Amino acid sequence: MRINKDLVDAVMMLAFIILVLVWTTEFDNHAGKNILMGILGGVSVLMLVFRVLGGRQPEETPDEGFEH
């Protein structure tokens, strides 16, 4: 399976920005805030892992034996 680096980067940046916004916002329910921050942190770490794995995948090369 090919991992699209642009999509992974976009999701990782979006999750990190939302994580910072949630962190700086006052919540009435601290447990809900902690759960939301945990989920967003997990998504950020998962996207970082996908980014590293995507860098290790071999580049797709055209078939050398293909004739026009």
C-alpha cells in the first residue's frame, strides 16, 4: 500500500494545531479535555509513524521493458 506523504503531513499538522487550540482553551469538563487531547496526540503520533514508514517505501519506477 502506498502512503501519500502530502495527506499524512496535512492530517498531522491539522491534528497538532487542534491539539494546541484545545490545550489553550478553558473547558468545564477536564476529563473530556484530557480525552480529546489524548486522541489528538495519538493521531499526531500515528501520522508521524506513517510519515517515517512512507519515507522507507521504495519509489515507484516505470517498467524498463515497456515498449511504445
